[in-house]
Amino acid sequence: MKINIPTPLRSYSGGSAQVSLSAPTLGALLRELDARFPGMRFRIIDEQDGIRPHIKLFVNTELVGDLNRSLAERDEVHIICALSGG
């Protein structure tokens, strides 16, 4: 499946905007992503294994908050980072 990497996290993916991985669940996919790109999962998931407040995860067009969400090979995962400024 395709995983779309937001610009703020591309320093972890070697500059890649999109990568392909395979996993049965969203949580497993993020672990696979971290195995390939160390440090990325910590930017998405907090110490309590929850999605960080400034991160939104979409599977295709569905906003997903459950890391146990099943994935299919044809799914596309989008990692969205909220931006703030002052």
C-alpha cells in the first residue's frame, strides 16, 4: 500500500513523499514505517501509544483514530500534520 509522507516528516524518509509498505493494521504499518525510517513513529505516536494531537491519519478518505484499523493492499494511507504559528 502507499503511504503519503507529509513535508515535516520527510527528513525521516530520506525526502520521499510516498513510500510503499505492507501491514495488516494501521499500528503494524506505523511499526514497519519506523523499522524502515527510525524515529518516524515517535513523531506520529506518543508514549501512551496514542496518535499525537497534531497528527491526523487517513486511510483512503476516512479519518482513522484506531491503530487496530485493518488495512488492505489497495489502501492508501495519508499522514497529515497540523501546522501552527504565532
